[in-house]
Amino acid sequence: MRLRTILLLLLVLIAGAAAVFLFVANRSGTDLLANLRPAPAAQATPAPVDAGATATPSPTATPSTRLLPVVVARARLPVGARLTADMLTVAQRPETNIALQGGYTFAEVAAVVGRIVKVEIPQGEAVLQPMLAVSSTDLAALGSDLALYVDAGKVAVAFPISRFSGAAYAMRPGDLVDVMMTLRTVEIDPEFRTALPNETQRVIESALLAGQAFLFPPTTQGRLEFIPEINQVAEIVPSQSALAGQDFQPGRPIPRRVTQLAIQRATVLWVGTWPGRDESAAPPAADERAAPAPARLEQEPDLVILSLPAQEALALKWALERGVQIDLALRAQGDETVFETVSISLPQIVEQGDLRVPEPSDFDLHPRADQVPPPSVPAQPPR
């Protein structure tokens, strides 16, 4: 065998052994050549971190904030309350407070004693200048003190009341009332614009021709009807009989009545005549400060001052001037319900109320109806 052939066989054997060696190393997952590689350079090992330890920031300078005295409400202050020293206290507020910077706050309690609260101030809230009305001595140049209690967009109207129409004088400032109106309608002459029937004066034809007074005395115009019992045509005129307590004249037509809830949720500003700033009215007591105005002074008031929209004020004025019967109904405290009602008249009461009109009868009660005085109460309440 030649030498060249022997060398080729040795090389083949060496290459096969190397291939087997690499295959076994890859299957075992070990790096058999690791010992042949140079060792890596040593690196610095970081120090272990304690998980429970927190980083402490470096201290920074904190700017100091100056505190200033501000008058605040010791308790809730309702609208209309006249401030006293026991209602207020002084608290500290930072000088960066917007109200302080605007100059709306007070530093001393004495500066606001005697002022009137215009808007409700919660407990602990700062008392600001826009929240207060000026004192009564300053109102002469600024307008009525009553206007302080009228909401924007509404007007104040004085309305006469009695014990019947004014809910027995039970109303107080801040209450809500509804206005009920009863209208009485009659038929009128379209030309004269007066209530029917008209009055007539018959002409005496012979006197007219003779140049004498030719008119009969005036009489209420009736109607002509044929009376079978006398076989003649007669004139029927209205009866002149009257009943006690009726609100129409004998011989005149009975008005047709209709009642409706015309105005809702009017606010009572005052009951009685407004005392005004020139009156020597005592300030409200401590338990009366929750009302929007001091408690009324009159025991039997004849007026109530209502706050309501301008359109409803016009309706109330028209009704007063036209003699419409008006009564006030007192609402529950805070009730803002808008009622949906229909007008009421006698036919509706009979038809919708399922009432039965009594049949004619040949008997009556004693005494007669015109001999019985209507129910009433004394003009003055019992003492």
C-alpha cells in the first residue's frame, strides 16, 4: 500500500472522530470546549438591596404660608338672619385664599354684626361681603329692604286677605300658597255691554200724539207667554224674592260660577303691613331667624305680600279690580308640585261627582230656607 493512501485514511478517521465528539456534546447540553476558551474579565458585583428599606429624598426647602383671620359661620346661617356675635367665629385661612386676595372677607366679628344674610351660609363657611345685605341705616340710598327678599325675575304684590281667604292667618314668611279664583259670569247686551235683562219703557201712543208725556214707568224686560188657565198672553218678569246671604240683587240673574286654581307656588314674603326701616320693629328672636323675614307683628293682618312672576302678578291685579273672589291655599313645607286641575262649576259637580238633583216634592223643612240665617263665624276671633 502506498504512503499517500495511508495518510488519506488517517485523515478520514480523524474527521469522523471529531464529528462524533461534537454530536455527543450537543446532545448532552454541556460545553466541552469551555475549558478551552479564555476566562472573561472580572466585573464588579452590585451590593444587595434591602426590600424593606425606602429611599430617603434629599431635603428641600418648604416655603412658609402666612395665615390670616377670617370671620366664618359658627352654624348654618339661613336667609334673612340678622347676624349676632354668637353666630360667628374667627378661623385662619392661608393668604393665598382667593376671597382673601379679593378683599371679600372680614377679619373681625364686630364688622358684620347687624348685617342681614342674603344667601344661606353653611357652617364653617367664610362670611363674604356679597353674601350680606347692608344694614337698615344704609338702605335709604339703596332701595327697599323688602326687595332683598324678592327673587330675581319675580315681583312683590300686596294682596288683601281675611280670615276666610287668608287660610285663617296661618301663613308665615317663606310659605308657598296657591291662588284659587271664582269667576261669576252673566249674559250681557252686546250693544250696551250691560247685564241682561234690559229695562224697558213702553210708549203711550195717544199721549205721544197729543204731545204729552208718553212713556210708561221703566220696568224689567220680561218675556211674553200664553197662559192656558186664563186664555191670555201675559208678560213674565224676573222674581223679586231674595234669600239671606245671596250675593246678587233680587230680580237680577243668578251669576254662573266657575272656580279654578289660577296661580301656583307663590311665595309669602310677609303677612300684614311691611314694617319698613323707619318703624321701630324689634329684631327677630333666635327661633325666628329661619324665616326669610322677621315674624309678622300683626295678630289680625289684612294684607299678605306675595312674590310671584310678573305675568301672574298681572292676573292677580286684574282679578282684584274685577271683583273676582280670591282665596289662598297653604301648601306643605317645600312642596313644589305642579297640580293639573280642571275648572269646577255646578254642572261639573253634578255630572262628575255623580250627584243626583232632587226630584220635586210636596213637602219642605221648617223653618223655611229664607228664615234660616246662613252659617257664619264672628268677625273677631275668640280671645
